[in-house]
Amino acid sequence: MKLDEKNIVKKNIFFVPNDILIMGAVNDSISKKKTSKLLGFLKGLQEKKLVELFLIFGLHDERAKQKIKENSFKDFFKKENIFVVTDEYINSKEEIDKARHLEQLEMDPNFLDEYFKQHVLMNLFKEGKVSKENSVLIAHDVFFDGFYSMRFSNADFVLVKESLSDRNNPLPAQISGLNYIDLSEADFKRILMWKFPTPDLRFLETYVFNKLKEELLTKENMNQIFKIKGKLDKK
């Protein structure tokens, strides 16, 4: 089917580059040839004013600009549609969050602010620059992308199968209820026409809360709880 103004539903395509367009913590075998071909297809639609492509980097300004140059992203994304972490954004945080961000940045110049993509999306939605209904986030992490989108921006998202992760650790199995894609022209046509079922986010919420509960209630914590309970029972 030919794509046109009548059948394109998702006109604003937001990419998280790490582990999708470039190698990251999860996927070190990204094919530049494959991603360039896909971006070329989407750029053609952008030139016809059928879609807008956006790139959200959680990296700090200078590191992000370096990655943008290395990967020729300006060939596909308009300058005004590329978002990177700036000092202004960091300074806008609460003092404790600002201090934590700067500490992380000092330890690792490649520190990724995973919340930044939600900040960008929410601002664009609030300012009316893009419509939430016409937008989709192309991502890979069930927690940082899926759960954060569910909790903050409420943006539609799809997850790339080959880079599927949970907090940037490979996830061996898909979570029910979510929409998954390959980095193929066929799947992106499905995205543009939004030929996907409405996601059932209850499975994602259950998965996340169960994982957090497991991590919080470690054996050591459980032993401490039992000790406290024992003391209370004796009173």
C-alpha cells in the first residue's frame, strides 16, 4: 500500500539512538548499512512532508554532538529535531537530582540520562509542537522507555526486538501486551499506519513492580525484616 497523508497516522517518529541506530550497552552488532537504509526511507517521507523525524540523545551536549557527527545523523534529522542534554536542563533539576547527575557525569562522561527523553516528549506535547496521538517512540528498554513512557509522557512506544532490555540489561523474553518491531521498512510502514493493537500495559506494570520487589526484598533485607518481626512478636 502506498503511504500518503490519508493513511499515515504516526507522523512524528522519535528515535532513541543507543542500541537502535548505534551500538550501545545491549547491542554491539548494529548494522550501519541497515539503519542508514531505514533512515533513508523515512527521510524520503520527511522530504514529502508526510512525517517528521526526531532524535533524543540522553548524552551531555559535547558527547552527543560527537556521536551525531560520527554517525552523520544530520543527514536524516533536522537540526531543530535533535535533542541533547544541556547545562540548562541539568540546572533545571531539583538540587539533589542536579548533584546526582553532575556526580554521574564526572564519573562517566558517557552517562545517559534516561529520563531526558520523557522531558523532551512532555515539553513538546505541552507546547503543542507535536500531537501525542500522532507520535511514537522507537525504543528498546522495557523500564527506561516503556515504563517511563507509561508513567510520564504517556506516549505510544514500540520496542525493537533485537535490542530488548530491562534497565540496559538484555531481556531474554518479551513481556506480553506490548508491541515489538524489527528494524525493517515493512515494520515501519506498520508503525506509520499504526497497524498495532492497543497495548495492555498491565503486564508491564506487573513485571516492573515484581522486579523491584525482588530487588528490594533481598535475602539480607528479608532476614532483617524477620528479626524486627521477631522482636515485635516478643513484646
